[in-house]
Amino acid sequence: MGIVIREIEANGMRFRCRETGVGGEPVMLLHGFPETSCMWLPLLDRLEAEGYHALAPDQRGYSPGARPEGIANYDYAAIASDVFALADALGWHRFHLVGHDWGAGAGWSALAVDPARIASWTALSVPHLGAFGNAIRSDADQARRSGYISHFQTPGVAEAEFAADGCALLQQVWSACDDATRADYLEVFSQPGALRATLDWYRGTRGIDPHDERVHFGPVATPTLFIWGNSDMAIGRAAVEAGHRSMSGPYRFVELDAGHWLMQEAPQRVVAEVLEMLGANSIHDSDAIRWRNQ
């Protein structure tokens, strides 16, 4: 089959997705900012070879048909709801979930909403969101590392900076990517409203409301793999250690000599670790029968 790009209707929107391996055990891959589903190509290739059915959507704000206006449309509940809506669109009852950066944020949010549907969870770079938020408030190093967030939360400011000179700042972020990946990213972020919508993830999720009954970032019992680069400019060790303490179920931590962009800096290691995680948490019995019969 190979990797195909198609649009999937979910949550009243249309998401551009990369998909491969239809008929295999389901895996959803969630990209972060400022990237697209293109970041997952090396993993998508291996997942197909290993017999998995993998879906990597361009998330809310990134897909032209899934770009609602208004900061309220980018809160934790909204980004989590897309995960399950896309799974429903494919007939997936239970599935594996993998996320990087804001994709990890969406994944932690999905676990906070309905962990029973997620067979295994792999987070890249960003630890448990409740623990991460506490680290920002209590650890001076993490507060410094997260200082850019406040800048991104000011409407219009970051958009203008990223759009200037042919998206020069974004091109610097993508410097480790190949030409085809940079072209894919640039095509998306150059679209009208794309920079505003993708930066609204930072605005719609400003702080965690402990009284929000839709999303509760408590202890996580779902089998979890967390991969972190110890040279990550945005996530320090205090946040990582705090995240460890939020795990109540099977948990494995992998520390790499890498920075934030793990799929670019250590793709072979990341792919190997993800495949090991999936193999150790195979979906069985009635769950498997359900997705195979779709």
C-alpha cells in the first residue's frame, strides 16, 4: 500500500492524514509545533513493514479543513476530542498512541479524558502535563526554559515573527530536515490563518484548570513510554522527574543524548523504542476482533 495522504472527516472537520498498513493493529501518531504529519515518515515506513495500521493526522489548526477560529477551540478538551473522533472515523475501539511536543500534549489530554481506549502511550519530549505545569511554577530552570510560551500566547506577535522573511525563523527550526519535509512544512504554515491557528494551541491551553471536569490530569495507569533528550532546550530534568512521579502503571523512561527534535536527531533509536513498546502491549481478543472487522 505505501503511505497515502487522504482527508478524514471527524469532529465536524476534515483532517489531512498520512495513513499506511490498513488492516493491521491501530497506531495514531500526533505531531507537534511547528511540524506536520510529515515528521513521522520514518516511523510510518517501519510501522507498515511490521504490519501495523498507522494514522498520522495534520492536527487541528494544521489541516485547512480543521482550522476553527477562536482560542476556545484549542483547549485541552478540544485537542483530546480530535484523537477519539479520528479513531472513531476509522472504527478503532482501542489503539496505540504516540505523540511529540504538542502532539504529546494532545496525547496526555486524551489519556486524561478516556484512558480505557488507549492500549499504550508513547510520549516524546513532553512529560505528564500536570507535572510539567507544576515544574514551570516551582522550578526556576524550567520557568526559564518555558519563557517563550508567554511570548507565543500574545496574539499576533509570534505570527508576525514567524512569517517574516519567508518564514526564516521557522526555516531555522527545520534546518535538520530534508528538503521534502521542509517544503511540506512551509506549504502548511504559509496557508492563510495557519500560523494563528497553530499558535492558538498555546493560547487555548493557558494553564490547567483543576475544576475542568472534562480533562483531569491525574496519575496515569496506561502502559507508558517516555523518551526525552537530555539536551532539550525546552524541557529540563525537573519536569521529567516530576513526570515520573505521575505514573501509576507500567512505565519506562528512555533518556537520549539528543535535543528536542527526537525524530530528526535520533530516528533509528526512537523507531526501535516505539516498536518495542507496541509489541509489548499488543491489543488482544475482542478489541482486535472489532478493529479487524471494520
